Amino acid sequence: MKKTLMVASLMLLAASMSYAQGVVSVPTTTLTVSVGAEAAIVVGNTTVTPGTGSFANWALSTPFTYYIRTSASGGTGTIAVQITHDFSTGAGPSVANSASTGDYLTYTCSIETPATSCTGSQTASTTTATPVASFGAGALSAKTGNAANTVAWTLINDPAYAQGSYAATATFTITAL
């Protein structure tokens, strides 16, 4: 009986070894990805700082983070802003009517590289997007985004405004080619 068990054990061991000695095929595959131009923007909450003194202009600040990758050859990108919902159609501030009232909403830009900031003071518009930043070929943001960016708004505080609360919507867009 012991011999039978010993012979059976040796036969099982030999059988398993004979399978292990065969030709082993290792399948492979190639992983290919196409990395193209891409962009995203995350806009933070706007803060308001009242001016000091009677009828001093309001100062507002909008922080944002951008993520961008432009094409290495001939690539470009932009960040722009447009007022898509005006403050008022009545007795308050109005971006759409600022040419006739003189109550302009203006802004300056503070932008982290690799972007180029808008130049000087810009006048916000309800009809067209106005520049905030531009990017050249091969622009790459940090993986966590570039966050040291601000649009600093100035809104005229006209004594002709009726007392009340007014809100406008600024829509930011980002593109990458």
C-alpha cells in the first residue's frame, strides 16, 4: 500500500512537471493614446469690497483656476469673459447701457504663466466676450491647475442708482487648439 501511494505521488508529480515544461505563450498588447489640445476652467466666488468714501466705486475680485494643453506646433488658447446676465434693466447699474450712462464695468487681469494676461483695463460687454488671457504653442498648466489668477472688477457707484441689490453673471470661456 505504501508503495502504491509512493508510485501514485511520483506519477502525479511527473505529470505536473511535464505540463510545466511545455512552450509558454505570453500574449501582449500595445496601448496607444492620442493626446490633444485640451482646456478647462474653474471659477471661484466673487468677493466685493465697497469703496471708501461717498459714492466710491465698488471693487470686485473673481479668482479662477485653469487647466490647459495647447498643441506644440502652432497651438493657441484663450480665456475670455462675457456678461451674460446684466445687473439691471431699470434704475441700477447696466453693462449693456454703459455707453449712454457712463456706468462702465471694467476689469484688469492677474494671470499665472504660461498665460499672457490681458493688457490694461478692459471694458466688460454683454454682446461680445472680452479678453482675459492668451496662450501660445506648447502651453502646459500644472496637473493641479494654475490657480493664481484673478479678474479685478471695478463698477461705478452712481448716485442715480435706486437702492437695492443688483447681480450680473460673468461667463468665462477657455479654448485650446
